[in-house]
Amino acid sequence: MMNAAVLERSACFDIGSLATKLFAEIATRTADVEGVSRPAFSKIETETLQFLAGFARSEGLAAQWDAGRNVVFSLPEHSDALQYILIGSHVDSVPRGGNFDGLAGVLAGLLCLVRARREGSRFAEPVKVIAMRGEESAWFGPCYMGSKALLGVLSAAELAARHKQDGRSLDEHMQAIGVDMAPVRAGKPLLDRAAVKAYLELHIEQGPVLIERNLPAAVVSGIRGNFRYKKIACFGEAGHSGAVPLAYRHDPVLAMAELLNVLDAAWHDFVAKGRDLVVTSGMVSTDQQKHALSRIPDSVEFSLDIRSQDRDMLETMHALVLKHVARIERERSIRFDLGTALWTSPALCSKTLIAALTRAAETIGVPPALIPSGGGHDAAVFSEADIPSGMIFVRNRNGSHNPQEAMDIDDFKTAASVLYQFLNDPNQAFHQARAASQTAKESGPMFTKITDIIRQKGNAVRAYHAAAVAAQEAAITDPDRAVGYFMLGLAAQEFADANYGEPLHAHVFDQELSRLDEYAGMLDAAFANPDADVRLRALSTVALGLVSHRRRPEEASSASA
């Protein structure tokens, strides 16, 4: 329940009534035989954006078309802001889908602007809201097309992807709606990344967690990465179901079942240890032309989709798949053809934004909750571009990508109120951290100098050893920061010792440097703040991260033993 003070402040602005009208109007304008259809980079998508732009202007807001033919909304005084917080989501839908997927995030941001305009509020930072195109993969195959184009990462292969109905390429569709394709094809960003202080996205939850926990909304911890095998084939030997004894069978279905059972057991074990993991085989089939009740099949095909917020967890599970595929092949005299694994990296939300959004929720009386996102979102693209990103989920019944999506408007109001509280409170953790970061830049990033040594020396094992030595020396000469230097030095030395003489992939070094960079940045921001409690919390957070990271190799080795 929201507290009384928040209810009183919002009484003059009925966000629920206005949101209900806007959702209904857009549903009517984009209705299909059932549900709604707003194809990516289509006339219907453009008309939806035009409607939103007209509504925004009627409320006295600025509404501008950007280079990607998205619409950007702001308070008039912020339309030319050099730096701003960006709130966004997409307006396209899957064919005959639900009305809330994507659109809820756009309307939440837009209605925060409307409320500020009507009430004369001043945000702690300039704010812009973007209604984006082309997030859904249902139309061309690739996903996040609009946000990838914005950030200069839409590939040539994605631009060549064909529309599943008319056969024209994504490049052609984008050009047809007025996008200048030269910078998109060249991989040049269509917006200034440095101008975006943070990206926030409100979205319906596409799973049942909030329903099961009876929560209206939650802060998102991150977006799960995955590895996928789209079509694994397992080949055995056909035979009569009654005539071939157990000792002579080479049954591919049982081989598949054994592999999935091993992965299911590992899933249960890791989740019991607090790790983030989901395992799915969404497609299973034998040959319809040959399968029969009394026939041992000679082959079976199935998919494998394994997701986690933790890259280490994904690599552990991938190694487990390969290990048991080889074992089952030997023991059952069958053969697996895995095909190519498709990898998507996890996208973690900014810890600073998570803390700030959680505090905003607590301030207005919303129970704090943190959950991962199993589905992908535009926020992942912004996060991959090193833009601090955060998400809020809204409770939603009946899943997503179907006409039965059921988001209660009161839950939407609650989530939008969390967003509005975050934007309005200059004392929020995010705004304090930004101020502290600016102070740190003026005095010099002391802890980041340690991780810069790794970068300067080539991000190899010897570079981590050099950083550890430098951290020890810094701890002696700067007693006020000694504990922070000690922890960074310890982490660098442990990594160097553990991997001395070991052949490692470049991404292992990149991942470790990213981890230490995050710790160093957190410590620099905290020590730029004179508040001792702020410094202590940062030191505690880093210490907890180091302990957690230490435990992971032990868990991985015990799981594969």
C-alpha cells in the first residue's frame, strides 16, 4: 500500500484514469482479429507514435522525432538538455499480442512528465522519455532493432533480415519510414551516449513471480543472458519396440531424456545454493513420417535454452552439457549433433539505480522486492553500451505476447509512482552518487588508478600482479583509503595467483577487469562523500562481492565432480 502522504500528493492527478483512456484508445487503433498488432517499422507503429506525440503536445510537452524515427518527449525546458535521464520502452507488439508489453513503459514515463507539468514539479535531473520502434523479434527475427540502431550496434546481418510477411528487408522498412540509413549501416550511434546519464524502463513482468509473491511491482536486478541450441539432433538405431532387448538398444529418446534429467538435477542444485538459473527444452520431436507407437525411433530433435544473470553460471552449465553429451554417447552408443550454440551476455542493472529505485519504493510504502528478468528488453542494449540502466516490473497475469495480458491499472499506478518518486527526490541514492562521482572526478579517481594499471599493462596475469603491488603501496601511503586498496589488491593478487600459467580466453580477463572496475568506481564515489556511513557501506558491498566471487569456483567444481 502507498503511504498517505503520497496518496494525498497524487490525488490531484488521476494517473489511473488517464492511463486507462490512453491504453484503451491505442488498443482500439491497433486492434487485430484478437489482441493488438503493431508491426515493427510499419505504418501502424508510426500512427501510434503520432497519436502519442499529439497527446503529449496537448499537455504542453515537447515531442520530437529523432534520427531513428522514434519520438522523444520532455518538459519544454528540458528539450535541449545536454544531459538527461532517459525513460523508454517500445510501442511495437507481436502479432495478435497484448496491449501492455512495451506500451506500459512508454506511458509510465510520459505520464510522469504530464504529472510534473500539471503540478509544476521540478525533477532532480532533466528527464526525457523515448517511445521506441522495433523491439519484438516476431516480425524480422532480430530483436531490439530500434534501440540497437540508436546505439550504433545494428549489424549488417540484422539489416538484411527479411520481414516474415512481405519479404522485404529490415533496411528497406527502416528507409521507408524515413530513417537516414547511412549512419545505421556504418554502425554510428543516432544519439549521444554521453548525454544519457541513465536509462530506465518500466515493463510488465512476463512471468508469474509477482503474482505468486502477491506484489504489485519490483525492481529488476538484471536481464538474464543465455546460450541456446536451437535444434539438437540425437541419432540412435531404429527397431521394434517388443523385439529389441535392453542390452541391444540405442534409443535416442532415452539418451535425450537422460541429458535433460542431468541438467534438471543441476538446476535444482544450483538454485538451492542461491544461484540464478533457468533450463528449458521448448521443442521436442521425432520424425512424424516415421514415428509409431511400436517403433524405437532412430532420431529425436530438441532445443535447449539455458539462462542466467551470471556469465560464470552459463559457462559452468555449458561445460556440464558437453561433459554429459560425451558420456551418454559412449554409454548408449548414440550420437548427438548439437549444432552451434548462440550466446547472449547477461545485462546487469546498475547497482546504484537498483538501490535508488528500491529506496524510492520504500519511501512511498511499496514493499521492496528484487527479481531478475527472464525475457530480453531494450534496457539490455543500453546496459551493454555502458549506460547505467534500471528496470521496474509491474505485476501482470496470464503471461505475455498474447491477448490475455492482464495488468491491473492500480499496479501500473504503483510502479509509475515509484518512478516518479525516483525522478523527484534530489536526495535519492542515484543523484547523490552522481554528485559524489563529480566530486571524485575533481579530486581524481584514486581507486580507479589501480585498475588503470591493469589496462595499461595489457590486461594479462602479470598486469594483475602489478596492480596488486601498487594497491599495497597505496594502502601504506594513504591510510584513509587503506582498506579499499587492500581489498582491490587482494582481488587482483588472487586472480593472478589462480591463473598463473593457465591459458585463458580474453573474455575471462575482460570480465575480471570489469568486476574490479565496478568495485573501484564504487569506492571512488563513496570516498568522495564525507559521510562515513556511505564509505562503510561501499566497503561492505565490495567485501561481500569478493566473498561471493570466491565461493563460485568452489560451487562450480563441486557441481562437475
